[in-house]
Amino acid sequence: MRVTTKGQVTIPQHIREKLGITPATEIDFVEEEGRIFLVKRKAGNATIQKFAKLRGSATVKMTTDEIIALTRTDK
């Protein structure tokens, strides 16, 4: 296996299938006794991280009717 200039490698298909790794799957590299292991990140952590990005409050000073009027068009 060869590392690209960007530090990327291709995970062989049989390994991706065995671990259930699909596009956007979060993985970690773990070092133990001088060896590096690829491990699939637990789903709970990824889910929490995705929702953490969405946490906050709206700052738009518009009424619900004004927002709906912007998103709907007359046909």
C-alpha cells in the first residue's frame, strides 16, 4: 500500500465491508506497542458531534409569517 502526497491511503474493500466503513464514517488511529490500528469510532460520539454543531439559537428578527413568505412562492 502506498501513501499519497496528501497522506492518504485506500482502505481495501474487504476491510471496509468487514468493519462497516462507508463514506463519512468516523475512524480513529490507535497506537499500541509500536503498532497503529484503524478502528471505527463508536456511533454515539459521531452523533453527538453532529448535533453539537447545530446547537444555538436563531438570531433573525423576523416573524414566522415573514420567514414562511420568503420560502414560499406563488405558482
